[in-house]
Amino acid sequence: MPFLSERVGTFTDSVIRRMTRISNEYGAINLSQGFPDFPPPKALLDRLADVVYSGPHQYAVTFGAPNFRAALAKKASKTINRGIDPDKEVLVTCGGTEAMMCAMMTVCDPGDKVMVFSPFYENYTADAILSGAEPIYIPLVPPNYNFDINLIEAGFKQGAKAIIICNPSNPCGKVFSKKELEAIGALAIKYDAFVITDEVYEHMVYAPKKHISVASLPGMYEHTITCSSLSKTYSITGWRLGYLIGPEYIIDSCKKVHDFLTIGAASPLQEAAVCGLEFEDDYYKELLQTYTEKREYFLKGLDEIGLKHNVPEATYFVMLDIQDFMNKPKFAGWSDLEFCEWMVKEIGVAAVPGSSFFKEPINNLIRVHFARQKETLDEALARLAKLKQYLD
Ligand code: GLN
């Protein structure tokens, strides 16, 4: 048998997406992979229906359809607090996933070091491996998920070329404060390094916390590649529309990587999504209100069952602490993956094992999410209540 690359032997498929497949197989309620079970805004659907007949159906401009890039630039100018040039500083990708991969491949040569917070969104490990970068992990320490800035300085001293920030953070729901971002930014400037920031949950930040784009801080734009997507903001995870924003000298090179990775994102979907990017502020307020209510409802339900959990400052993810279960003889020696597989089959709810997000060896956390209609959340909570008998 001929050999495949060593590279493909060094990482597994995504456990998040694997849990969705297992969930589908057993007909469980899927609280693992983060996507909503309610429809996108009607305006997007109506526009998509028109586009089916009016087109476009052929390739868009590789770097993104001009009207889509113009709308993105206008929206991002508000968050980043400066005029963004749609031709030079925006690149449309196939989802936030390609945006991150493209940023990593643009910044890193094989052997370069990149700092990644732990817990991290699991794609970053594969992104690092595929781009040849070696991750240096910086712990975010529960319960507040604080970090030690000295470790970041030590990472830059070791030659780290970039730091990846997921802000707001998947899976722990941390919102990086202005002070924290300024401290990281000052080091990126001091050591002439990049900040790659993943901000796909930028519109799901619960009061009193506020989202701050690191690229908006003084002196940071030139050092920052901002990755985001329309998936969560407009409930269109299947449309695979993401983007990169950054200074021209970086985006120029990202464009080449993207051109040969995917050529471009789906042109009819870019056309249909333009109207979403043009929504007024009311839309984002309502979205946040919806998720604020869902968060309160779901967390209250978890409290009533007696399941221990964090309180996310942002995103729709919640980490459940399953240590009390793991201490019971029934679960002795189980991994968190085994626990999640058992939960799908016996409880009928799918979650993601926490070990998929941590460098540290942990098996006491699992991730669930509440991007679900009220009826689905009710059924999920009723099923999760069955867990309690295993603590008696
Ligand atoms: N970001 C979402 C999650 O963490 C979905 C990821 C994906 O599968 N693209 O579950």
C-alpha cells in the first residue's frame, strides 16, 4: 500500500461534526454542533427565491462579489471603527472555517509557532497542522477564563509569529475585555507579530459585556486579520459565507491562498445575503434579545435539574460539569467521549466532549448549546433531567 502524508495521520476528523452524525444516527436532540433549528430571516429567504431565477449562477469574482464585499466593508467599518476598502481589505471565503485556514496559511511557514488559547475551537489545531505551524497553548483558567499575560510574552519571546483569539470564545463564552485586548495588542506590536481573531459570535454578547474588535484598537489594524462569517448572525450556517478583513498587504496574499483553495463562495448565496448585511441595528438587537432569552431559559432549566454549568458571557454554548457523574462507579474510567456517546444513546441528547477543546487532559466537561426553538429546548431539558437518577 502506498503511504499517505504523515500530516493526515496527526489529526482526527472534527469531534463536533462527528457528534452531529452520531446524533442523527440515533435520532437524538442535537445540542452538539452549533447551528440554529429555526429559519433564517424571511428577507434573506425571499431574496434567495428571486435569485434562483435572476441569478447569478456562475462564478462570482474570486475574492467575493463586489456588492457583497461593499456591504461587508460598510458593516465592518462600524465595528472596526475605520473605513474599510471593499476591494483591497476584504476577502470572501467559504465560511469562517476557510477564513481561518486561509489566514493561517498566509501567515505561517512550516515550523512557525502560533499561540492558541486553551480551551480553543477545535478547528485551530487542524489549521495549525495543515499550515505546518506549531501551537503554543495559553491556558484560559476557569471559572473566569483569565490568562497570564506573561505566558503570552514568553510565547512571543520564543518567536511566535501570531496569536489566535476567538472573541467571543467558543466554547467557554468568554468576552475578551478592552484591557486584555490592549495588553495582547501591545505585545503583538512589540514583537512585530500578528493577531488572528475569530469573531463569528460578535453579535451574541450578553449585557453588560460588550464586543470589541481587536482591529479597532489604536495601532492594531496593521497587525490584525479579522475572520468572521454570516453563519451565526443570520442563521445560515449551510450557506458557507465567511470573510477576512485586514490591511491590504495581508489580504493581497490571503487572496492568492483562497484562489487556489476554493476559488470562491457560492455566487447566488452571496447575492441573496447582501440584504442581510444591510439590515438596520434593530435586527442585531432582536437577535441578541432572542439569544438572551434562550440563555436565561436554558440555564434556568439546567439549574432546576441540578446540572452544574458555566454562565457564558457570549455565544450559545454552555459547558456542563460532569465530574459528579464521573465519580460514580458506573462511569469509572470513562472518557468524556464515551460519556457523550452514552448520552446520545441513553438520554437522547448530543453534546461535545470537552476534551476536544482543551490541551490539558480533562474529562469532566461537555459542551451543549441553546440555539434551539423553545419546544426543542423543553424536550432536551426533559431528557437531560433523566441524568439525575445516575447521581443517586
Ligand atoms: N462553530 C460551531 C461549533 O463549534 C459549528 C462548527 C462547524 O461545524 N462549522 O459547533
